[in-house]
Amino acid sequence: MPESQYRFSVGPWNLGRGADPFGPPVRPAVPFDDVLAVAVDLGFDGIQFHDDDAVPDLEDLSPAQIVAKAEAMRKKLADMNLVAEFVAPRLWEHPHGIDGGYTSNDAACRKWAIDRSKRAVDVAMALGCDLIVLWPAREGTGVRESKCPVEASRRLVDAVNAILGASPTVRIAIEPKPNEPVDTAFIPTIGHALALGARSADPARVGVLIESAHAILAGLDPSDEMGFALAAGKLWSVHLNDQNGLKYDQDKVFGAANLRGAFDQVRVLEAADYAATGAFVGFDVKAQRTQKAESATAHLATSQAVFLKLVEKVRTFPVNTADEMIAQRDYEALERLVLEHLLG
């Protein structure tokens, strides 16, 4: 069993204000410097960025100003022994992205989305990272007849190719999600994301980011999705969390709803020696709305502690005993072995 050490990352959005679709914020905003301090305190190594997390108000800046501000952010990270993991163009909150960016019916909005994505590449390179994460949040429809799926698929490939063309070294990790904020997404699963990458101008530079909850929302097992991507050498980041069924995106603490499912996710990462690739483990979790501001980092600490405990459980699992049960096709015994091991 590999004994590689994992690297952990966090995004500013994981220290939110406690707002939800049914209520306003209940905690004060967390200044970005405080996010960095939390990352250091928790022993995290990397920071996840939206483009405007790294360079606020970048729509109002020149390309040279954007690079200069991103370079200043890189120095701030280095001073705290942190690095940038990725940059994600935030297209879904801008008025031009209201109908999707890359698949908008408005040609001017499609151009804006690609131009902003190219600026995100500039930000990433200035931060010292080569990974762009594409969460195609509004790339779908609420009214199926409003967009042609054939044309939308072609436009998504065009967007990926434009981003790849912005730098010879940039990589793209597509983060699929089947729904929310749109009714039905054009890239709902890892299979769709990998197929899209295979159609790009440089498939070697297109991989995926898997979020546990997004797989569950598609009715799939996150560990199977991870295994599928790992077998292709395409799993370039993970966002671990949990999800109570096919409901809204809950961003629960890792393992909170399905501890065995969390164990299986760690198990497949361990089997492929994911840590040895240098790719990060991120926890896309949010503090409960009821949490007080002074303790609104517990969800991150708990997720990391659960992950590390499950790494220990995987590394101490009685593999030889399990192999004997599998050889005898005694899956009832195997199931009990897994449960008793988790119960300690």
C-alpha cells in the first residue's frame, strides 16, 4: 500500500457567510488574508482561486494590471508557504453569463466568456500554476428547446480549444455537475467531461476534477467516478464532501452522510497512489448556517481529520483476508469485514 503524503487545498468560498437560497448572510464576510491564515493553521498547502478571488475587479483592469496583481498575490502566498492550486473563471455570476457563457445564444456573450477565460489563464500563469478548472455552471438549459445540444457541444469544444490556445502549458480540469443552477447541464458526468476533452485540440491537457456531491447528485458513486478517471490518468483534483441523496448541493462535511462511501473514495485514491501525482485534495464543504463565526472553520478541520483517519483505515485494512474472501466469492464475509474494520 502506498504511503505517499497528501497535499490539501481550500477555496475562499469554503469560509462563507452562512447565506442560503432561503435567507441572508448570518456571519460577517471573511477577509481573504484570514482565509490564508486558516489554511496555514489547518496545515493546508494550496489555495483554490476563482479568477476574481486572485484579482478583484479584473473586468476593469488591463491585461498588464491583471498580471501585476496576480504576481503580487503569488508573493503573498509564497510568504506563507502556500501555492495556488488552480484558477477557475467565474462566468456564472456576471450579467454576460446569465444564459451560460460558452453556450449562450448571444454571440457577444460567448466571446466575453472566452475572453475572460483567457484572462484566467494569464492569472494562473502569474500565480505559478498551470491548472484551469472549468465548472460549466450555467452551460445547460431550463427550457430544453432554448438551445440545440449539438451546437452547444460544439461550442464547448471551441471554448476548451480557445483556452488551450492561450498557453502551451495550461491544463484544464472540467468539473461536471448534473444540475443546479441550471435544470439540465450539457456536461453532467465525468464520462461527458472526458469525452469532451477527447474531442479537443490537445486531449493530453484536458482532465477532470471530481466533486463527491456532484457525482451523488447524478445518482453515481463518487469512488467509481474517481476510478474511471484515474484509470485514464485524468483525475487532476478532487473536491471531497458529502451529500444526503438527490437533493440540492449540500457541501456537507466529508463522510457526514455516508462514511462507508467516504472510505471507498479514499480507498480508490490510495489504490492509484493519487497523492504521489502531486495533485491536491480539496474539501468543498461549507459551515452549517447555525455555526457561529468564531467556530466556522470546524467543517474544514473535521473533513481533513475524517480523511486522514480513513487513510489510516485503508492502509490497515486486512487485504490478504479480503483477497481470500473474494477468491471464495464470499461477499457476505467481505461486507462484514469492511463494516467491522470501519467500526473499529
